[in-house]
Amino acid sequence: MLKKLMLSLTAIIVLGLIVIAQDKSVTLEGHIVDKNCATGKDAKQSDPQAAAANESKGCILMKNCFESGLGIYSGGKYTEFDDKGNTMAKAALEKSKKDKGAKFKVTGKVTGSKMAVEKVEEIE
């Protein structure tokens, strides 16, 4: 009986910690890129992060590319944005004076492989 109680309490604590961890915002720094380029031919290169840095904002904002969705390539991993994040990232890219290599700091909550974006700002 005591063993079952301890297992149940442990499970409740672990589940509670998972829920708490999912509610925390994270900040990623990297290059905003469209999903087509992040998961297509550029992703198969030896350094997909460098390919993301070399992608022009004109290419990222082209209709087909933009409609595939935007995300950030940070730490060797692509994290896709939610719809609000796509809109915020588009505005940040349009505002940037750099055509290539603009670096951004994006804050939001990541669930699975998608980020609910709260804030996008250019750095450097």
C-alpha cells in the first residue's frame, strides 16, 4: 500500500514539474528563416545554420517561402513559430536594415517543435 502511495505521489510531482516547465518562456538567438529553406536543400548542407544566416530576407519573405511558415535556427536546431510569431518575425525582418545575416532574439513558449512567440527583436 505504501509503495503504491509513493509511486502515485512521485507521478503527480513529475507531471506537475512537466507542466511548470512548459509554462516557462525561453529565449533563442539566431537567424529567422522560412520552413522551406530550413527543412529543404539548405538543411542538408554540412552547416545548415550558416545556410540560414546566408538566406536573404527577400527570399524568406517571398510568398511561397513565407507561407511555409517562419522559425528560428538556433543552436543547430530549427524551431517553428506559431501564426502570431510569423507575423512578428515578418515585421522584424522588414524593419531590419540587413538583407542577409540579421540575428534575432526571440522569446516565447516552446511546445514540441513549435514556439508561441511573445517577442522578436534584432540583435547586433
